[in-house]
Amino acid sequence: MKAIYEIFTWPWLTGLSERFGRPVTLGDVPGEVWDEVAASGLDAVWLMGVWERSPAGLAVATADEGLQRSFREALPDYSPADLVGSPYCVRRYRVDDRIGGPDGLAAARAELWARGLKLVLDYVPNHVAPDHPAVTDHPEWFVRGTADDLARDPAGFFAAGDRVIAHGKDPYFAPWPDVAQLDAFSPGLRDAAAEALISIGDQCDGIRCDMAMLFTNEVFARTWGARVGAPPAEDFWPSVLGRVRERHPDLTLIAEVYWDMEWTLQQQGFDLCYDKRLYDRLAHEDAGSVRKHLTAGLDYQRRLLRFIENHDEPRAAATLPGGRGRAAAVAIATLPGTTLWHDGQFEGRKVRLPVFLGRFPDEPADDGLRAFYRKVVGAAEIVRRGQWTLLEPGGWPDNPTHQDVLSWSWHDEGTRHVVAVNFGDHDSQARIALPWGDLGGRSWRLTELTDGRVFDRDGDDLAGNGLYVGLPPWGYHVFSFT
């Protein structure tokens, strides 16, 4: 997978129902809609939030004043009917009947396959809904407490019949009040997780595992301490994913991962890991920080999932407006690894919708931004072939602006491409040393793939002095060389 498009399934279907004047579920999405998705230069679609949602979790969200405030902020005309429950408070790994059920998902997958697109679905290893059947049937799969724990910390524990079970959490935040914490060290839970992943893998081509680093032995032991005992000899993910691979050897496994644990999760069996560090650098830091990030080994970079927006992050149009957002988009689109785009990102949506809600607010589409993304995603599909090389822009003693130019090349036997991005809020000039030794003695035509401009350059000058670029603030070039 090289370019994944995340669709927030429930509100997306609500919007389609409004657009076509009839209820639309996964099983009867009009073909023209799938055509629109497939036209974007993608090779996979992540349908986020398809599993059966929890009535118990819905009740928690209804009573939570903080959540209710966030709902009204995102949807000024919010009503209780808009609250459909969290897709990460899973009652069962069965497609919710209200959005089409298992048959609807199978139909959607067939439509995607017919257009050359693969399907990605979610798995949540860390927790389940408090009314998940396992809470009653297999309490040994959960982190448990005592009556004293419940009395002392009612936000951290809940009663399930005559048992006390911990609410889900990570080590840096308060517990999540709508979920039950699973025990990564439980042998029975590991067996059940492998079975769940195999079942999900029967229905899709890739699985995105939520907050995957929480279930490494090191993090889980640090989070729960003596309550869960000594870690097993084998980490959770190697023990589980090995069994999944036996059934689904070609399944793409994606880890949502933070805290600089990407390499660890790659080594434990994941094909792709979130590159949150690059997101932070593109959103908040400078070109030097980004360039340093890109010096990592290619074996590592090829297995990163790169983004400037997803359902967990603020909308790029709100936090990376204007030129910086476009420069960042050009960068992630043309780097090695896999790119993640988010439904609404191309249209410039600014409201980050809480995952509990089933309807997007009305927002005007930014036609100019949509045209930009169409060109960039299409160009990236052409560019990212063969060998990738990070290039070093040079400059002049009295002009340090080259330090804000990021550049890299791609080439195979038949194509050569160079990307240059001015990651600064000022004009920048640079000479970029190219990696090809056969430039001299020929003329070269450079075609800008995002706008069609053509530049002719002398090969001897390119070989001796490098490629000169002069870029406006946050400007970019995506060149093909012939």
C-alpha cells in the first residue's frame, strides 16, 4: 500500500444519504461515489469505524458533560440523534447493522477491488466496550481490581457483576470511562486477539491496530505494574501476529504508534507504523528538523505511514493553513513510505469531528485546495518509483536561504524526478547537487508535474553546479527530467 484514504464511515454515509435523498449504507453506495474515491491516485481505503458500537458506551458519552460540550462545539446544531457512539468502544467485531452489516461491507469491498483499491479496517487491542460479551464470559482476559480499588478510584475501575475491572488507559492520561482494559499478558486474551485479527483479515486487505505500542511488554508492564504480574517471555505482537500471518500472509498490518516506538513495532511484525514525529516536525518545526528526520535508513522509512491529518489530529486546513500546509502535503506525498490522506482534507474541512458523532457539520469546499491535492496526489503516483535519495541543497556565503530547501530524487531505469520544497516563510534560493553521473553533454527538459511548466537546462551546468531553484515562501517543484 502506497496511498491510503481514511473515510470516517458513519458520517460519510450520513452525508451520502443527504446527497442522494435516500438512506445509503455500505452495501448500496452509488458507483459514482466509489469512482470519485478511486480517481484520487490511491491504492487503499480505510473505512474507519465499521464495528458494532456499544449501548453502554453511548450511555457514558450521553452523561459526560465534557464530551457533550465538544459535540456542541463541532456541531452547533447538535442533537442527541447525532450521537452514535465511539468506534473505539467496540461491542463486537461485527459490522454494525445500521451501516450495512457484514453483507454491506462485503459489497463495499467488492466495489473497491473492482477499482483496484484495497480495504483497511480497524482493530482495538487495548480495550473493549464494558458490555462486550467477554466481560462476562472471560473476566480473566481483563485487568481486574478489588472493591477497595473501586471505592478509592471510581474513575479507574467499574463493577461488572461481582467483579471489578479496570477502565482502559495509557500511562500518560486519565482512564477512558467507556471501555474495559484488556490484559496483554493473559494467554487466553492473546489467543482471542489472534482469532479476532484472523476474522477481520477475512474481510479486508489491511488492519490498522489502534495504539499498538500500549501492548508491548515494556509499556504494558510500566502502565499496570504488579497488578498484571511479570511479563511473558514473548511480546504480545510477535506471539499474535505470527498466527495471523499463517492465515493471511499478504495482510498489511499497520500500527498506530507514538513515543518513538516505530522501530520497535516494525521489528515486532508490523508492515507500517505511524510517523507521528514527522507530523510534529512539519507542523511545528523547521526545515533542518525535517531534513534530519529524513536521514534515517530507507528500510525504516519505507515502513512508515506519513500524514498531516487523520481523525486523531486537528484538521490540516485549520492548523496548517495556506502555504505551509501545501508544502507539507507535497513533502509527505513524495517521500518513501505510505501516505495517509483523510476524508475532507482535500476539500479543506476545518472542524475535527469527535469520533462519537454520526454527522459532519456543513462546511464550504475549498475548490482551489481540492485542485491542488488532485494534482499533488496524481504527481506522487508518477514520481515514487525506483530509488529514493535525499539531496543536499547548497547556497552562497551571503544567502543562507538554501537551508530551508528540502529536496530529494527518485529514479529507475526509465524515469528521473526531483522534488524541491521551500519549507520557509520567505523566498529561498539553492543549488541542488543531483545524484546522476550522466548529466553532462546533453540538454535536459524539466517538466513541473503539478502545473505543466517546462524548463530546459544544460547538462554540463547541472553536472557542475547543480540544479538552481528559486522558490517563493512555501513554494515547491515536482520535476520530471527527460
